[in-house]
Amino acid sequence: MDRPSVSEAARRAYDTIADRLVADGAARGQMMGMPTLYIGGKAFVGLFGDAMVFKLDGDAHTDALGLPGAALFDPSGRGRPMKAWVQVPLQAASGWPQLADEALLTARTSPASRSSRATR
């Protein structure tokens, strides 16, 4: 899978959000080669090219998909999107901070994944 390049503007916007969320308990990492934030071992935000991706549910998911250029995140480009993840382009970056907060809330309140439960 070829990852799209990241512009300086997208990287700065992501880093600003990431710094704030790390101060709130998130951890930086990588998922599929992209910068990703985790809380409690669960990925919830990432930077994919000039877009941020957010793991959302409910109204936040629906609202994010309504933003111009937003789509379900399909990192392979083969029509197999990750249905809980929404990709929001740099053009809608003004909404990234709120979406990141929503994704953090979703990650904090969602039940543990099977793999997380198995390691407890």
C-alpha cells in the first residue's frame, strides 16, 4: 500500500491536535505506517496524507461524513473501508479538533476489544 504524502500544513494541524490530546492522556504511535494516537491501547485518530482519520460512532460519525470531501477510510483503496473510521480532508481541517475530541470520547467509552480483553 502506497501512503500519500503529507503536506507541512496537514502535519502542523495534526501535531497541534496530537500535542493537546497527548497532554490529555493519549499516546503517539503508528498504525499501517501512519502517525496515530492511542488511548488505552485503542487507536482513535490518525494522519493519512493530507487528511485526518477519526474512529467515530453515532451522530459524530454521521456528522463527519457530511463534511465536504469526507468519506469512509479505505487505506487500501480497494473498496474495503474501515466502517467506523472517517477520513476528513485538509480542506475541512477547521473541524479536526472537535472530531478528535469526539474520537477520544468514543475510544474512552467503547467496550474493550476482544484482543484487549484476552490480555487482561
